[in-house]
Amino acid sequence: MKTKDKILLTSLELFNTEGEANVTTVDIANELDISPGNLYYHFHGKEEIIHALFAGFEIELIDILEAPLEKNLAPQDAWFYLYIVFEHLYKHRYLYRNLNDILLRYPDIGKRFGKLLDLKLRAVQAVAEELIAAEIIDIDESQVARLCDNVTLNLTFWLNFNSLRNNHQDDSDEIMIHRGVFQIMSLAAPYLAPAFRYFYEECSAMFEVLTATD
């Protein structure tokens, strides 16, 4: 792996575990056991690292959100799609846990993140339309917009909510992702057609097993 890629990977790990605001370029260099000058050769400061990480995050998220949906979606397909989205967001959780601060300090990223937010909403609307067409959810047209807004809101602020309310820092990465997915499933559950309510019950039972404590 090239030094530049190592710097990005190490930066991402440190930002996720320590918080982006608490990590300096010296910390990153020390973690890699390289000199600050060597790091500066590749990135002229933390701002360039942040922009490079966001660019990678942006490209991958656009690919996920713009991927064509299969026709006749099953509930399992929607769950799997949500898991992929949450998995990617969790991989870059430093961004979401310090979202307002980062967007204020990096205005260019703020503008691009706004476009990603719009893309999230359109992707959620596309999934909802497929589930309605497949008669998996039964929902009034007036309620669809509110449901899609709430799903998009959860996709954006779920990590902050969990951290502030429940102190789930000791949860594994997998369980944290499942928490996010289950929150979304719970939003859609009231609109499931009777023939598909079993799926939410199965998801609920699985979630209880995963999060059970001794």
C-alpha cells in the first residue's frame, strides 16, 4: 500500500475512534511512525486529508444511492439495501458524529453534503415507490413524503441520537449498524401490508437477540 493511502486509512481510523477534532497531523504521523515532514509531502495539512476522505466517501455513497433498484422488491431486499447504506455511513462515522462542526469549517464539503442529502431522499423515495408498487407497504400518498423525510433524517442523525440517548459505545460495529437499520424498519412497520408483517416481527426478534445483555 502506498504511503498516501496509508495516511488516509490511518486518518480515518483515528478520526472514527478519537473524533476528528481531537486528531492532529502529528498524531497521524506518530501512528504511522513517519515524520510530520513525510506526511506533509503527501498532504499539506489536515484539511487536505479531510477533503480526500470526503471525496472517497462521496463517490462510494453516490454509487450506492444511484444503483438501479430491482423490480418487485421483497422486504428482505429493502433490509439488505439499508444495511449497505448504513454500513458505508458507519465506516465514515467521524463525519456524522461531528457533522455541523465539519460542515461549518469546510464550506465546500457543506455544499456537497447538501447534494448527498438530496440524493439520500430521492433514493428513499425510489425504494418507497417500489415497496408500494409491490403492495408490501400500504400508505396514503400524503404520508409517503413524511415517511421519506423521517427515514432520511434517521440516516443522517442516527449515530448522534444513539450516542446521546443510549451510550452504546461498547456495542460492536455490526450491532451499531443493525440499530440504525432497525430504527428505519420500525418507521415503516406501521405501513406494512398484513401479509408482510411477519418480516418486521422476525427483524424485531433478531434485533432482541443481537442486543441482549447478560
